[in-house]
Amino acid sequence: MHAAVVTSFDAPPRYAEFAEPVAGADELVVEVVAAALHPRVRSQANGSHYTSTDELPLIPGIDAVVRDRQGQLRYAVLDDTVRGTMADRTVIERHRSVVLPQHVDPVAVAAAMNPVMSSWVALRRRIDFTAGERVLILGATGNAGRMAIQVAKRFGASEVIAAGRNRARLSELTALGADRTCTLDELAAAADVDVVLDYLWGEPAVTAMTAMLPARADRSAPLSWVQIGSIAGHDASIPSAALRSTRLQIVGSGIGSVPGRDFAEELAAIATAITDGGFDIRTRVVPLADVEDAWASVDGSAGERVVFAP
């Protein structure tokens, strides 16, 4: 079979032959229908993700829409493995997949599940979010940030504030449900929220906390800062006063902090929401054979998700 194969963390995957997968206990060999290129997949392929084992060669891809031997479409999530989803065929665990209705658009599901899941699981599994709370999204112009606006509204947020660097892209987000938008140097005006979904981290997170925390009307009011992505930097120098002077809790949401079973339990509801047209999705389908060229040309910050089709 053919796959996108990483042989060096310093180079993009190349379309090449790879050994056929073999299923173990409670596993299925499946045909891959559509696999999306997420930022998480890029970090897997360049060895920078915190779960990387540095093992090569590897096939990237952490999820996909697949077809089993009975002809059923499934959405499947993979554990960290050297045999990912960007291939003609792969191996999935039955309990980490959900059967999809046959009428679904596999490209839309492949594109949306991962970015929707990031905020969906954060609000459902990492904090006690309740309807009526106010949510700030740092990094709202990216694909996952755009989905987070829609997820927060779906869960009953009374106000969603979208923050980012690009004013033109921010202006598009009110159509997705954002009540307000602001640039990263205007965050003092967004101080009185209950939840921050942070896709940036790094210096922007420090700048945001420095601006927001002193400006809160009631510093004793709880503020949950959920760290989801780190596209602006892996490290952030949080002032100690930020933790002592306000009722701030910082939690992470991702592999390890959320058990795999919790992700699996949310899959069916997320797939249903996407299938029902609950999210604005931008996709571009690329043949898997063109993976090397597509890998270098994609601008994920524009909100468009590339989906590879074997």
C-alpha cells in the first residue's frame, strides 16, 4: 500500500510504499477515506509534540473517516503510533471509533472533528462550564478557534469574545456567533470573562494575563484558563502575582489530562453535531499522492483545513 511517510523530522512526509497493517485484539484494519492535516499532525510529523517518541519511519495522522470491512463509515481516533491515518489503510481500535451515518460528508467530518473536539472536550471534561458564562477565545481566527466560538455558543455561553492578531479575519467571526472581537492588545476590555480558551500560549498568554487580571471588576470571581494549543510558544513566564491576586485556575486540555475514554465518549455527539450542519467548515481536498507539496503550502491560520484522500 501507499502512505505519507516521515523518514526525517526535518523534512515533510513523502508518498511512498509502506507495509500493510495487521490488526491485533479488538482492532480493525480499515480503508482510509479522508484524513485531515491538523496542527497536531504537523507536530507529530516534525517530532515536536510532547508525546513524540522520536521513532522513525512513521505515518502521520491521528484521526480519520474510515470504512470497515462491512462497508460502514467510522470516525476513528488513534493513539500515538507510527502507523497513522495518512495511508491507504490503517489499524484502529474498535472502542475508539464511532459508526457514522452513510449520508455524511466524510471530508467535512474529517476536517471538523479534531478542531471541534478541542474546545468541546475542554468545556465538557476539564472545567465545570455552565450555560450563561462568558468565554474569551485566544487565537480565534484559526480553524480550532473558529470552531470554539460555535462550540461555546452551542453550550450556552452568554457572551463569546474572539481575540486574535488579524483584524480582517476577526471581522468575519461575528457571523459565527462571536459577540465581540478584539486584538491581543485590547484584552483589558475582555477582563470580566469566566473562561479563557487559549490556543496561543507563549508571550501572548503572558500579555493577556498581565492586561486582564488587574482589570477584573471582581478579582475573587473564578476565572478558568484552559490551555489547549501553543502555536505562539511552548513556554510562558506567568507572574506569581497572577496566581495570588486573583481567583485564577490554569488547566490544560489534551492527551493525558483528558483520558482516552473521555474523548471516546464525546465522539458520537460531536459527529452528530457536524453531520447536522452545526458548524461552518472550510476544507480543501488534496490527493494523498500530493502530500509533500501540500504540506509545505498550507496556511492553517486562514481557517481552511486540508483533507487528504487516498
